[in-house]
Amino acid sequence: MQRIIDLRSDTVTHPTPAMREAMYRAEVGDDVMGEDPTVNRLQEMAAERMGKEAALFVASGTMGNLICILAQCGRGDEVIMGDKAHTFLFEAGGPSVLGGVHVRTVRNRDDGTVDPAEVEAAVRPDNVHFPRSRLVVLENTHNRCGGAVLTRAQMDPVVAVARKHNLNAHLDGARIFNAAVALGVDARTLAEPFDTVSFCLSKGLSAPVGSLVCGSREFVREATRLRKVLGGGMRQAGIIAAAGIVALEQMVDRLADDHANARRLAVGLAEMGVFDIRPERVQSNILIFGLATDRFTPQQLVARCAQDGLKFQAIEGGQFRMVTHYGIEREDIDAALGIVRRAVGQLGRA
Ligand code: TLP
């Protein structure tokens, strides 16, 4: 059988054998009653890792971000975020659909940052005509900015603007552990300036399901109510939380391998001379790059590679996205490069 190399996302990762074992053995209880010992343990670990008072296990990154926004913004309030933020582009407009929250975007720079001056200019004056600014959202690593890693020096001035205007700050830390590993710091250090942080177990950390939202005890009380509103109160959730515990204990340090593989992939793609890609800008496990030829379209290349067992995405703006993750080894990177090279040769001749 043909081996499939799936670089569409790190969400395609399967649970590790240790996770399946832990799931089988998990002690469970009714988590809506707060009685699932495994969920409680995962939540304590998450709060500790993020340096926050408390944490709540939720179904997905999207639910986590939505809960964080709804907990900090009421109807007619405004949340400021980058125009390439996942919360803006890919979460189905949840804050406005379900919370009547108005979203205001500022430009995301290529490195995933936003300009603190632009954020400050976006804060609304107290005036009857305007929504009330309440919250600023940053994302780290930044998905649509090619897995860009944001340092404290890049995030702090934005949070300082929020503080100056009495706004809260939320971090979409879906891949915060990738950022932490890339920078060689604790995730806690990156989470520290924010009131709330969400992070995912089901991306690079390879757990099958789940994310956590972290913040003050008071925030988590409200988040628990909102999770119930959204239908996300689960019962014997310890079965899936058990995999999350393994993810935090065993799967963080190895993210460095994914980053090295992403860099290797980028270097190999750059050598082909048909892509608009800068390997030195690859900081974590996501590559976003363009096509520097008009001899074929991104969709043609993706389709041709898929026939040879390599999956990746053609995304908006004529770009490609490839994501490295657990289960993708160095040899797979070399095999993937071989498939792309062959496809480029064939399509270029056609
Ligand atoms: N990202 C997914 C999707 O866009 C489908 C991916 O493949 O990268 N924040 C960030 C930064 C994310 O990248 C994602 C998912 C989410 C939040 C949402 O997480 P889920 O998919 O668990 O709702």
C-alpha cells in the first residue's frame, strides 16, 4: 500500500500508543458535576503550565477562543485582532454569531505581529456612536503568517496598549508549545501578560481531541457556564483528557523535530527554484509559500502530488501550506521533496 505523507495540518496526528493506553485506563467521573479526576488533573496541569489560577477543558480550539471572547465581551462590545488571525478568518464568525461581539481588525505583519500604534488607533473613544473596545487578541504561533513565533518583546507593547486603555488581552495559543520550544522558553513566559490563554492538545501535541482555556478562577467559573451554553459540557471526558495528560508530559519537547523537518522541507523546496519561499523565515512547523512560475497552478501541483501520496493544501492568495508533525519523519521529508520535484518537472514540461 502507498504510504501517504499528509502535510495538510498537524490536526491529522493520531494518538500515540501511550495515549491509547492512558485512555483505556483513565479513571472517570461526571465532569459536568466536576467529578472527573482525569479532567481535573489535566486542568490543574494546564493552569500550572500557563502560570494561571485555573483552566477548563473544552472541545476544540474554536470553542476555547469563543469562550474566552464571550467571557470578556458583551453584546455590542468590540474585540481587536489581526486581519490574519485564526479567530477572525476561520472560526465562523462565532463572536458575532453567538455573542453580538463586533470584530475590528488591524493589519498583521508578515511576522505575525500587529503594530501597537495601529492597535491603539483602533481603540474606540468613549462615544455613543461607537462599540466599546474590550479585548485584544494575539496568536502565537501565528498560523496564517507561516507559523511565525512571537517573542515577549513583540507581544508586550501590544498588551501594554490594551492595559493603558483598560482592555483585556487574550492569546490564541493553539500552538503555544511550538512557540515556547522554538524560543527555548516556558509556555508560561509567553502566556504571562495575557488575562486568558487557549491552547490545543490536538495539533502538534497529537492528542485526539481537546483544548484548554486558562485564566483567573473567576474567568474559569464564567467559562464553565459558557461551555455549558455552547453544549460543550461533557460527562466522562476523562477518556479524552487522559490523552491530553500524555500530550503535555511526553509530546512537547519533540516539537523541535517538527521544526527541524519544516526547515529541511523549506530548504529543499527553495532549491527547486519555482517557489517563493524563504527557508530562513521558517520558525516552527508551518510553511506558507507561493509559486514563482505560471507554468502550472497551485491546484494542479497539489492534485499531482496527491496522486503520488503527498497531501498538502493550496490556500488563499495562490499559496501553499505544509505542516510537519508527529508521524512525519526526516525520511518522509526527503520523500515529499522527491514527489514535489517530480511533479514540478512533469507539470513544467506539459
Ligand atoms: N487550525 C486548523 C484549521 O485552520 C482548520 C489548522 O489546520 O491549522 N487557533 C489556531 C491558531 C488554529 O490554527 C486553529 C486550527 C484553531 C485556533 C482552532 O482549533 P480547532 O480546529 O480545534 O477548532
